Amino acid sequence: MEIKKFRVKPGEAVSLKDYDTGYEGKDLNKESAVELLEASRKQLAEVQDKLYAQNRYSVLIILQAMDAAGKDSAVKHIMSGFNPLGVSVYSFKAPTRPELDHHYLWRHMLALPARGEIAIHNRSHYENVLVTRVHPEYILSENLPGIDSVDKIKKSFWEDRFRQINDFERTLSETGTIILKFFLHLSKKEQKKRFLERIDDPTKNWKFEMGDIRERGHWSDYQRCYEEALAATSQKNAPWFIIPADDKWYARLSIASVIADQFDDLSIHYPTVTETQKADLQKARQQLTSED
């Protein structure tokens, strides 16, 4: 799979119209993708075992998308091969009052992975330059100094947030956190289809909220905000990948392939055993084999 076509280059302007929302090739189909995804899961499980044993890196995987793009199912299908003891999944909803009494990155910091572990953020700190930008009145709930009306939220406010996010992620990267950010690029037509499925299928009714329809009314605004956020915050060590999401099987395989490809670039391996440790292992083996 050609991974480079998904990656947003640092400093590159982003127009989502230039990115496919579905699979346009002929070499793959749903059945073959299932087999490839299973192979990728096994590969990721092996890397996770080395990651945990080495205890040097941590991994932060971020999933952002419009509603119904398949974030939950991506977590379910791709990450199922991981050992649950080393993986944490966080789904961020609207901030609570105690969370609003801290800076906007605080609750996301609490959910960062420890060394040797993987954290998946289903929605993330990027909600603070997406939802709040489409609905700037939400910023007022943060009770920020000098911001007591929407009129005072200027363009420079969002530019500062992009800088703060880049600084935050740069610090994480420089101290051993591998950051992979995925935008699941869904078409408006496919979102409509999935919303109707949620309405018509009793087993999916619980997934649907009227708020989803209200947010769909802001589709163009969200697309613009995503374009600016992706362009402003795709960094060398914290890249964004724009994943076609109309075909769930292709989206899952694409995400798994990107993760595996990024791991290949790192020196993740089992810890090297010293000569003293090797000698101790042989002593232990002799003691064990000499037992009755």
C-alpha cells in the first residue's frame, strides 16, 4: 500500500476535495483486505510486545473525523490484536466543569500513554480547534482571561492554539512518544447513508442523536476547519494521515498499514541481554533442570 499518499507534508496546504473519500483502485477488495488486515494485526501484536519489553517508547494514536466515519469500528477491528494490558482507549466527549477549570490540554495529558504502552484517543485535543471553532461560543465556557464575548475570539486566537498544540506534541515526540494522527475522510453522501442505517436498524438506534443532524448542517464549516488544522499541525514527528473512509474495510487496512510502516522506521526490539545476565540465565537453567 502506498502510504505516502495519505500523509500531509509539513507546511502543505490542504484541500480535502483533492483527497479520495473511497477506494479508487482495482487491486484490492473487501475479502482480500480482511486477510491483509489479519496479517497486519499479527505484525502489530509482535511490535507491541517489543514496545512493552523495551520500555523506551510510548505510542499515541489519534482518530478524528466527522460523525459516522468509522472511528469506533476502526478501534475494534485494528486494535483487537493488541494485548489489552498495554492499550488504553479514550473517547473524549464535551468537557466537564472540572475539566473546563483547567487548560484545554489538561484532560488529554492525563490520558497520555506510559512508556511501553499505547493510547488511542477517539477524538482528541483537536476538538479544541474544530468544534470550538465552528461553535466559538463554547470557548466562553473556558472562562479565559480577556475572552468574555465571541467578538474577542480573533484569527490570532486559533493561530495561538495551533502553535500550542504543535509545542505540546513536539515535547511528547522529543521525550519518546510516537504520535500518529488519522483523519477519516468521509463523504457527505456516505454519512447520510450511515445515518439512515442508524435510524432504520433498531440495533443501531442507540448510536444516533439529533445533534448529529445539527452538526451535519455545519458540514462546510467543519471541512474548512479540518483543512486549516491539518495543514497547521502536521509535523515531521507528529504527522497527519488523511484516510479514505467511505469503504470501512479500506480505511481499516490503511490505518493498520500506516501504523506498521511507522513502526518499521523505529528501532523497537527486545532488550539486549548482558553477558552477566546470560550467565545468570544458564545458572538458572542448570538449577531448574537438576530438579527431580
